[in-house]
Amino acid sequence: MPLRSPPTGPTSLRTRRPAATTLARVLGAALGGTLWLVALAAPAVAERPALAPETKSWSVDGDFARKTADETPRTRARMNLSGAACAPTRPRFAACLIVNDEKKYAQFFSMKDRTLAPGAVIRLAAKDVKGDPDAEGAAFADRFFYVIGSHGRPRHGDGAGRARFVVMRFPVDARGRPTFEVSEEEPTGVETSTRLGEAMRAAAGLGAFYDQPLDHNGVNIEGIAVKDGRMHLGFRGPSVDGDAFILSVDADAVFTSDEPLHPKVTRLPLGKTTGIRDLAAVRDGLVVLSGPVNEQAVPPALWHWNEKTGALAPLGTLMPAKGLPADAKAETVLVLRDAPKQPLRVLILYDGAENGAPTEYRVKR
């Protein structure tokens, strides 16, 4: 796949925008914005193919957890799935974790024959903790499941008394099972850290947006991937001059009180009002799922980012599956196959769709 290698600097990496993007903006302005589709989501939109869903559909055996009787269609967990990850077990996909952005728990599941089977619930935050952790992403690495929460400054009030940008992890064995007794009532065995705030406040390009409301381009994490000892955090907002942000830190240091985080900021030119909705590690980098910062008309798309060289390449724009709700947002990318010289197979799950409406795509690299 064609790669665009950006120049490097001490705190950021950027890719030069092609002249076609500038031309599209000029023409769009001259014609009253009627060419917004030309430049809406990425500087390389002409290079980005449309990705159609696979014809063989996926299903869910039952429903993802509903823990309280007073849940409404808007707040029930199965309508707000926002991240997933799987441990490398044998057989494959026997131990996976899915999170939602409305509850204080996550849930295990497995996959077989294009069917997701929900399993046990694991509590992430105590019942007496104010609010939920707003879990937005999940990752797996080195026998740990990771969960990232994204409570930035809310739209109303200042969020006082609420932990922000909590990241959690818990250990599992070779079969992907927790090494402690799982509880639905108490967060036993789950490590929690709030150290990410200090890294974001000091990060070039991010610090100025740290305490801004979410609907005013404020800092909002939605993606997490852990690879080679580094934790990579993908930001839905801010979007600055068409760039989205990734903050990378030392994964183990996050769960200490004084070890250096060694933060590094990367700016990815994904397009105007476009942020990162999820991240997933692959052999040669990370897959980036992009989408609108808020409610802008930006279609979901996949990208490949090489975290070692900084090269960024568009993989394609996701065409919606038949019957997908109009307001559903692509929130999760789960890698099904990552084989040399073969297309990537990924499963996309949607926030706002029943049980995530799992949809498979094949992506040329």
C-alpha cells in the first residue's frame, strides 16, 4: 500500500497535505460549499477506496448484559458498545472483552462461526463511584486486558469530583481467563490509573484543549492499543487544522506513581472535523478507525499508521451494512486476521446499534 512518510520533529509527526485538498477547499468555497464531499474527511480521499461489507453476516447469541431494570433503550449496554479486544488464545477468539460507555462493567465474550457469544460480566468501578468510567476502548497485550475511559469536561458543569481519563487493566492467564476471582459487584483485581491527565496537560497541541467542553473540541479519548510496551491513545477530539492526535506513553509506567511516562504526540492528517474512534494493533503498525468529532457529516474510514516510521496510509471508507440505524457510529475495530500478504479481515461494531451490529470488512493493505 502507498505510504506517506511525514517529517519528524521533537514532539510531533505530520504528513504534508496534497495540493488536491487545497484545490478542493478553494472550489468548495467558490461554489458555496457544494463540494464538501471532496474534502470532508481526509487529505487523501481520492486514494481511499470504498469498502463494502462482506456478504456473510455476523450474529450475537443472545444479548450483551443488561444489569439494571430501569435501563432505557438509550442507556442499555448492548446499544452503547464502544470497544473490544481479544486475547491470542487457542482456539482463537475464545477470550474477548467488550466495553460500553454507559455502565461500570465490561463483559467477556467469544467468537465462533461468525457468532459472538456474550459471557461473564466484570465490574470496572465500584458502585459508589460518581458516574461511570465512560469506557471507550479496549486492548490486549502481554497478558493484560486494558480499558480506557474518557470523561473529559462534560457539556454541562466542570465535572468536579469525577475521575478523568481513567485507564484500567487486569491480568489473565494463557487461556485468557482472569487470574483472580471475577466479581459483578466489586472491581476486584482491576488496576486503575489517572496518570494520563498529567501527560495530556503537558502534551504539545493537546494541553490547550484539556479542560475544554467535549462539544467545543475538548480532549476526548476513544481508542487504545498497546504494542511493544507502548500504550497508544487515539483522540476523538480535538481536531486541529485537519489533524487528529495520538498520545503514546510507556504502558507499565502508567500504573506506577513516579516512573516516567515518556510521552510522545503524533498528529495524523485525517481531515477536517475528523477524529479517532478506535485503534487496533497489527503486525506492522496500527489500524486507525476515524469518524466525526461530533455530529459532522464525516463517514467512518480505516487507515494504517506505522508507529515506528510515522507513515500513514488510507485503507478505505466503510460503506454501511444494510439495515444499520442512520445514527449508528462505527466505534470498534477488531482484527480477525492479520496474515502476511493477505487482506486484513476486521470486524466493525457500531455504537447505537443493537448488540453493535457486527459487520465484517476485508481490507487490502
